[in-house]
Amino acid sequence: MTPVLLTIDTELSPAAHQRGVNWMDNFSTAILGRVSDGEWGVAYQVDQFNAHGLKAVFFVEALCAQVCGLDMLKRVIEPILCGGHEVQLHVHTEWLEWIARDPVDGRRGQCIADFGYTDQHRLLEMGMEALTKAGAPPPLAFRAGNYGANNDTLRALATLGIRYDASYNISYLAGPCRIVANGPLLDATSLDGVIELPIASFRDFWRHDRPAQICANSISELRLVIAQSVARQRRAIVIVSHSFELLNRARTRANRLLVRRFERFCELLSGRKADAPTTGFGALEPTALIAPSAKAHPLRSHAGRTVSRMLEQAIGTILYERA
């Protein structure tokens, strides 16, 4: 069996806050996914997961509570926990701009990796404290906003008792993701005191790695990720989505192509519970994740799938990305 971690980055929009959008409207769109043709965010996603017997992990951004209040964070967390899913820690350092009592003495950065170890430790500690005060269990896992972690992040997590990190995204290594390892990470590994669980990825054309994300992959590609990972006995499969991912980019209505893909992916995972069960970090067995194994090789797609996905995305843009 290869466990699937179906992860949902769940966050208010710092950009909307900067434009003057109040937190209630920001919450309505970015968390609830409430738009002109329905509601497609956390509640809808929880309902779909439950209808298909799936377990999901919601990485909830916590620094925004220092700006928008703890009551807002409670509203994010409650339906997730009531639905039987996991809440883990997510941090976007863009929120520092509006925190009244500055925890890092005016230092700023788009990613947590832009800060030194001491600042990172403090920011992670603040996020953990906010989550637990809002009703979540102490987090076991972390994902950096923008995937922007480095090895200091991992060391700080280990000191704080957070066992898992899921920030490593091979497609972001030339940018915000600055986690250094002995070669590309393609499967779970022990690194700097934590277990790093990289975002699943596949080669969609020559030397190009594409992360396994619902809005960025066709259902055929997502099926490939699950099937090849199971066949190669990967230790875990980490899939990414967002609380607002099923909306169009303007966040005015649903992108129905993505909604249908999301539903089909839930059906796919439901049908593979025997060999690729969805799970949370709390149910993982750490020793199994870091046991010696053969060298992992990239998952591979082919040109036909890539072209098909590009055509599908183009149709979705024409039909749904006009406000």
C-alpha cells in the first residue's frame, strides 16, 4: 500500500487584504469559495471527501489570525475538524506587513526562508499557538507558503516537535523552495530532524517536472501519478490543492472544468482505497517512511497526455476564466 496525502492549502488572500477587502469578504471567497454560482471551498470539498470516504489534510494559514482575529481562524478550522479531517500548519509571511506587534523587528520576506533561523522559529511558534488556540490539535506537519522553506525551516520544525514537512516542490527549486538535499527528493526521506514528504511530481516533457496539483494536471495525469507511485512502491503520495482552487482566477465563479476534475479525482481515489488509501499525517508510520529502499526515479508521462491537458486547460480558460 502507498498512502495518499490529499493536502489542501487553506488561506485568506494577502493580496485581497492589501487591496482593502475586509476579512469577512476575504474569508467568504478564499475559504468558503462563495461566488455567483455557488460555494466551492472548504465545506464543499469536505462534503465531497466524506461522500467518497476519503481523508484529507488541510494546511491552514495561521499568521493571518494576528491580523484578522482568532474568531476567523476558528471559523476556518471548525468545519474541517467536524468533517473528520486533519488541520496542519501553513504560514505565509506576507501577513507580517499588517501585524501590529511585529515579532521580527521589521524584517520582511515573501517566504519563511527569507528569514534567519531565530525568526523562523518565532514565526512557526506563533502559527502553532494560533492554531491550537483556535481549536486545532498541536500540528504534526507544516507547509511553507509559496513552498518557500529552507533547511533552517526544517531544523526549526524539529526543535518545535513538528515531525513532518511537506514544502519540497521540485518545480520550485529554482525559486522559493530552497531545501537542499543530496539530489532531488522524489519520495519521503529524513532530513535535518524531520521527515520530508515532497509534493509528488512527474516528467511531462524532457527534463521538466510537473507537480501533482489538481488545477495543474488532467485527470489522466493524476491517475498516472497514483498508478506509477503504487507500482514503484513509493512511501507516500502528496497531492496539492487549495481552498479556492475550484474558482476561476478572478474568483467570481467556479471553473466547472476544475470542479468536474476534482469530483473525478475523488472517484478515482475512492476506487483505489485498497492500494492507495488516503490518510492524514497522524496515521503515518515514521519508520516505514524512512526505511532503506531502492533509488526513486521520476514518474513519467508522455507527449499525448501533455497536449491533451494543454487543450483541456485552454478550453477551461475560454469557458470560465472570463469574469
